[in-house]
Amino acid sequence: MSYHILNLRSVVAYVKSRTEAASLLDVTGVLAAQEISDGNLNAVFRVAEVSGPRSVLVKQGLPYLRVAGEVWPLSQERADFEARSLARQHAAAPGLVPRPLWHDHEMAVNVMEDLREHTVIRAPMIAGIRLENLGETIGRFLAATFYESSDFALGSTARRQLSAQFQNVELCDLTEMLVLTEPFYPPPNRNAYLPELQKDLNDLQADAPLRTEVARLKHRFMTCGQALLHGDLHTGSIMASAPDAQGLSNIRVIDSEFAFFGPMGFDIGLFLANLVLAAISQAGHAPDPAECQARHTFLRRQMRSCWTTFEAEFRQRLGSAQSPSWREGAFQDALLTSVLQDAAGYAGCELIRRTVGFAHVLDYDSLQPDAARLSAGQQNLKLGRQLIMQASALRTYDEFEHAVWSELGY
Ligand code: SR1
Ligand code: MG
């Protein structure tokens, strides 16, 4: 089938036309489609049996950025990168991503398990829902997917062959521009921000040592292919089922079209930064200071749990690496310190770009456009700058934690 953009009617015909669908749905019965697009890039449909319980999720890459329309063309190649990365993630971390069902290169479509009981976690977290296994689950996901795609697990030849399949030029370029360049330079750019932040932004962009550090992080993003990254690991790329009485839920990582071989600290830093963005915005979302503090405590615990789980599980895997080189304790210490430093630096960039760059986050944007938003914006910029400047000197997670939470008054 040659490429055409799917709509509510044609997506049903498309699913019915595929042989893979026969074992997944009653394709002889009536199927209903619903558009549930949520992210910035793609169109997403749920196709469900009308008289039965089964459904699938159909995700299509459009020839442009969904939120911008045809004025921002983008190739549909991203669907291929998502298919390849989802297959690798599913093999390395089964149960932590949706099950891939089929990939259709011509149609730029990926069909996967429909996580009907799950919700994208950003909005529930703004509302104060506590997922007590969030940090631990993401730490496990990162350790497994990073390790299984790294030189440590694959050896040099297989790792090089694999990274050749992930030359995700277009979406890496988007990140290099939107996260690691434009927020730090005056126009022309696609930055968007509260006018009251102009002075803070001018100061930030006039800071030459800061720009130098960001240039270093950008170059590292471009050249340090340690492992297969998710590439866009914010809280809009994570879904969870409703938590049980202990706050535990089934958590899945979605939307890996930005996948590429890069520095492991990039994914970690993005995830941690999105919890920091959540924490800073709680001053304006939580109903009272006591609840705000309780939400902060929860977020702090999840951040720590993400790092400590990642570190422990990655070290454990390194301990059984085939090459004795990777079992050297001092090598492992140095590697994990550099990952932590990268994570801090990229977390700083994410805080800044989500405040003054092209694509913000709902945590911040849904604050009232008054003192609460301004003060959150200023705090995001200040902390982002500090993390970037302090990153290379950090030695332990405690130091990182102190840098973050002392800024929030703890
Ligand atoms: C133009 S795309 C803007 C952002 O959406 C994606 O989710 C990435 O975070 C990207 O930077
Ligand atoms: Mg996405």
C-alpha cells in the first residue's frame, strides 16, 4: 500500500487489510477508530472491536510535524527508527514498553499493544498522583536498554553494526537545535517565553562560560555513541496504569522515534529534569504548602530511585561482561561518574529549553500567567544554569541531589 495519511475511516480499512490483524482483532466484525494523538510529532489511533474487548494502537508518521502542520516538513523515516528501537527495547526490557505488533515502512505505521488501562503520566503527576515505582522502573528500563545495546554487551563489531541502523539524522538535528542550541542564543530562533523572562534570558545568553559548557554537551550528544537511547524521555513519553493501594502501577515507556546512539546521561538527565520541572511547578499546582512539600518529597524519592536503580543494575550487568576490561571496578566508577555528570548537564539544558525554547511542558505552561509562572520560570532557568555549570565537578548522586533541592529551599 503506498503512503497516504490515515483518518478515522481509512485507519479501519487499513487495519482490516493487514494479515497481521487477523490474530489480534475480529476483522470480520465492526471495528471503531478513535484518534488519540498526544505528542508533538505523529498521529495516533485506537482501533477497537465494537462487540469485543480487543484493540490495537496505530501510530503513523506524518510528512510534517503534527503540532506545526505542513509548514514544518519532516520525513516519515522516524517510524522506522521507532520500529527498530521498540523491538530492541522490548527484547531488553520486556514488559516496560508496549508490545510491538507490526511495522509498515511504506505507510510509516507502527502498530502496537494498546495500553487502554494506561495514561500518559504528565497530567496525573501535575494533579499530585504518586507512582511509587516510577523512578525504580525507569532506572531498570535505562540499565537494561543501555547495557544490551552497548559495547559492553555486544562487543565492538556488533555494536557498530547496530549503531549504523540508528543514524536518526532528522530528529537528532531537532534536539541539537531545540534543546542544545536555540535557547542559548538570540534570534533567529524558535524560542517562546513569558515576556517578563526577557532579562533572565538575556543574562543567560550573555553567559559565555555557560554557552561553552552547552557547546561541550552538544558535541558530546553528537559524538558519544555509548548506547541506544530513547532520545526523548520526558514524562509525556511514559504511561502508567492507576496505582494500587501501595502506589504501585504498571509503567511503560513509549514514543522512541528519537532513538539514536548517544551519551547515556542524556536520557537520564531528561527524565530527572522532567521531575524537577514537575517539582518546581507544584508551588502553583498543589492546594497548600504541606501538600506541595509532600509532592516534592515524592519526586525527590523517585529521582534518587531512578539513579540508584540504574547504577546498581548497570554495575551488575558490567560485572558479568565478557571482557575483563568492563569488570574493572575503577573503570566502572569512572564511567558512572561521567554518566552522572552528563545527566546533570543535560538536565540543566532541559530545564532551560522547556522554559524559553520552542516546546514547553504542561507542568509549567498550565501555571497561571502570573507570579507563579514567572517565579517557576526564573527558578527553572537559575537551576538549569547551575546544573550545567556544576555538572563536571559532581562526584556523587548526593551532590547532584543537593544542587537540585537546595535551590527548592531544602
Ligand atoms: C518540534 S518537536 C518538539 C519536541 O517534541 C518532542 O517530544 C521533543 O521533545 C521535541 O524536542
Ligand atoms: Mg513523543
